[in-house]
Amino acid sequence: MRKLLSLIAGLVLCLGLTTSVFAEGASLVASEQLDAVETALYGTHQSSSMMERMESLEDDIYGAPEASRNILDRIQSTYEYICGTNGGNGSFMQKLNAVDSRFNAQITSGPAKTRIEDMENIIFGQVQGGSLNQRLDRLVETAYNGGQVPVESVVLPKDSLVKIEFTSPLSSRDARPGDPVKFRVADNLYVNDVLVLSKGATGVAEVAKVVQPRSFGRDARIDVKFSHVFSVDGNKVPVYIGKLAKQEAKTAAGAAGATIGGMIVLGPIGAIGGAFVTGQSIVIPEGSTTYVQVVEDQTISGIVYQEASATGAAK
């Protein structure tokens, strides 16, 4: 259990495909930054000395250790580069998300190194040699004209609607306040021709309240508090269930939708209703979708859409 909690904590620190704290990078101490980088790349962090871990990371990322600088500066700069705390422009994770979105039409899950290997196997037929930087640049050259990810700073407007999908079931029988709610962005979201939220990007939410069945046939109730989703540059985009999100979900759902704690939930293909009242419980099935809306204007370093090349993927 302790190992599992440690892994989850590491994921929260960096992964743009899971949960991250890019904006709070400066407040993390060196050991936390090191944990975050290792978890982002490998899915877990190591237990050897800080110097050994940093040298191993630099060898893997850059091809050789950067011994000319002190260890704290090396950790800080590598954290900023990998996790995108510099706003995402040119960061490792932004480039990886851009290539992933280009080839797979979504951001796939998993540690960064595994995602690179998976794309290399698909595109080149085998895992490639070289540093992670070299391998990622090779993928970028294959995916984008001129070997550069085209980025542009745009503003995602307040109240923009985001379609989301639950990635695990949620039941009033088991849910407790504070439990994490697993979901991801269900569709790409563009500002003009600039991708700001990619399909598959994760978000953060938690169970706010669970009301068990009461007298007079009143069903159980689950309230979900949505916090944010992650943009392609790693920024947190605050979201919530507002009037526009409820109306959009209601319009999309029609008679098939169900209301859970004031939230309209659409059922997955093959599931009737999207939310089931089973005896004394309420269940939101995996694959159910709904809408959230953006809390405030958000500046994002997005990815400019390019027409598909021979090796690229279409929008």
C-alpha cells in the first residue's frame, strides 16, 4: 500500500497524462522534483542517492550527465524541461503530447518512455536507439513539417464546454467523500486551429458528497466536484459543472440522460440511461460522458493544426 501511495503521489507531481502540478513546480523541494521527473518518464521513482539518480536521468534524457553544474540546478532545470513548468513552450511533455495527439488522435496513458517506445514500434517497427531527447526529436520530425511542433499562444475562453468521459465506474455503495474520480477529456478542443485540450488528457475531480437512500423512495445521490483538466502544455484548466454544461449534456442526452447530484450523465454505447438506479444504489458506469465548462479565460501554448502529411495523422 505504501508503494502504491508513493507512485500515486509521484504521478500527481508531473504527468500531463495523469495529474500534475506544473504551476506549483517552484514550491517543490529538490527530492520531490526528482521524484516527479522519474515518475513522468518511468512510472515510478528510484531509491538510490540523489546524485546517482540525477546522473542516470541525464544520461537517459540528454545522453550524458551535466557534471559542470551543481546538483540542485540540474534537478531544477530538468524538472522544468520535462514537466513544462516554463509554460510548456518546447518542454519534453508538450512535444510528446503533440506527437501522441498527431499519431494517435489523442493523448495515450502511461509513462513517457513507454509512450515513446510504443510509437517507435508503430512507426519504425522497433524501439530506436539514442537518448530520449533524440528519440523524441525523431518522432517530431516524422510527425510535423520541418521537425518542429507548431505552437501558438491562445486564450481558451471562460465557459468553453469540455466533453469528459468517466474512466472507472462510480457507485454510491462504495464512494466516499474525498475519493478521486477518474475521467479524461473525450474530444479534442480547439481555439480556431490551435489544439488546447487533447482527447485522452486526464483531469482531477473528487467525490464531494454521498447521500444514501432515504425514506419515501428517495434514491441515493453522488455529488462530484470537478477541479481541472490538463491542457496540451501541461497547464491546469479549472472546470466545473455550470448551467451551460448541464444544458449541453441535457441536449445531448435527451431522454437517455440521468441526473446524478445535479449532473447530467450520458450512458456509454450499449448502456441504457448512463446512470442506473439498482436497488438502493446509484452507479455511473465506466464510459459515461458529461460536460464541464471552463471557469475563467486560460492562456495556453497550444498546438497549431497542420494538414496531415504522409506520415502524420489527420485531425
